[in-house]
Amino acid sequence: MIPHSLISSFPKIRNFNFIKFEKRKRKRQFHSTLQSHPAASPLKMRLLLLLLLLSSALLATAHYFPSTPSHSDWNPARATYYAATDPIDAVGGACGYGDLVKNGYGKATAALSTVLFEKGQICGACFEIRCVEDLRWCIPGTSIIVTATNFCAPNFGFDADAGGKCNPPNSHFVLPIEAFEKIAIWKASNMPVQYRRIRCRKEGGVRFTIGGGGVFISVMISNVAGAGDLSGVKIKGSRTGWLPMGRNWGQNWHINADLKNQPLSFEITSSDGVTLPSYSVAPKNWEFGQSFEGKQFDS
């Protein structure tokens, strides 16, 4: 048997944040104990060494918690811009957000090519974009953060590398000129850029705008923080359970249900799997065309 005096001579680890320090400390005390203890034999030395290695390995694995990144890696793409000639150009879009300025998105928006748009599920996601490679046009050390609010449709009358900028397999962003000029000179036109997905930061709560008529209810969901895009939505009246809604287009969700004269609650799930309930968001006397504010995801 291993002498109890040898085993008890090892100190207890009190702070697991100093694993490497404790491992070195244990080794020093281990060798010191073996050299001074008269009962130490080659077999006992091997057993104690095995015990030391096993305990160190358990500490290293049991107390390692990988951090969750707040953004993805940089990826290559290209970007162009548009200049709105009429205020109506800032209204609409394939995500259904309506007036982008009124709904809080302003000019920090982007239309995405087919491979990025994901048939509308990406609506509301946030991206950081920076200009790269072309030192003639890039503004050094700058980047912009934009929200996906529109779709850049492909033009199959051109090849992907000859005019079909938004054709598959191109990763392409179309930006308002006000956003484009924060990272590059406007003369650059079609610029190589890098982009990465980041978490969205928004002021206030998630907004629910109720449309439709009769038993057809359509809800446009905007101002979503965190992941920004949604994978699921449920609605609840005071006389119903949770009812799943279907994606109509972009971030417009719909259901056929008679929910008039009932306060409405919503449960939304973001693309990263986080679920957020907002109870009694709309009062009993809600009307079509009204907007209401719920809770907000952590950003």
C-alpha cells in the first residue's frame, strides 16, 4: 500500500483557475516528498506518478469551458451601392420591413445575393463589412455594420463573373451609397470586401406589427437583437394555447385564427435556438395596422 503520509502530503487545490501553476507545484512537492521519505520504492514512485498524471488530466478537462464567439470568421465577397433617387426607394424590400427609416434601420442596411439570402430566413441578421485589397479606393481601418433587409435578385442573362453580380455562387452585398462611402470611395463601384456575421444590437424591444383582416393574421417582426433572424414564431390569445405561425415571406409570419378581442402574446425563436416569450404584448382591443413592443434578446 502507498503510505498515508505520502498521499496526505499533497495539498488540496483551492482555485481551479490556476491549473498549470498547481500542476508545477504538485510536481515539485512530489519529487521532494519521494526524496525525503524513507519508504519510497520504485513501485511506489510509479504508482504516485500515475496518480499525479491522472488527477492533472481530470482537472484540465473538467474545468475547461470553451467560450462562445460573438461573431463568425471573415469571408470574401463583393459589394456595390445604389443611390436612392426617390424616398420611396427606402420603403419595402424582400424582408417586408416597410419604411426602413421609420422602423429604425436607416441606411445601415443591405440587399443580399441568392447564396446569402437563404430564401428570406436571413432577414434581420447583422453583418460587419470591410473593404480589402484595393488600396486605391478603400478607406483604411474602417468597417460598417448592416442589417439584411432586402434581396439582390440574380440576373441569369449574364454570367456570374460578367455582370451577374448577384448570381450564384457569388456572395454579394448591395449597400446604400451612404453606407458604402464609409468604407470605400464611390468611384470604386464593385469592390472586393470581407464580411462576417455578428450579433445585432438594437434599441428598445422587439416590434410586432399586426396586419391582415378577419381571421387571417399577419405579423411583421422587426428590431430583433441577438442573432437578428428568426426560425420560429408562436402566437397566443387569452382563450387559446400557443399556436405556431408560418413564415409568409421575410420576417412576415401568418396564421388563420380568430383572435379578436383577446390580448395577444408572442413567442419567438432566433436562428441560434434562443426562445423569447412576450406576454400580453397587444391589449384586448388591438386593431389591424397597429404595432406593439415586446421583450428583447440579449445582444
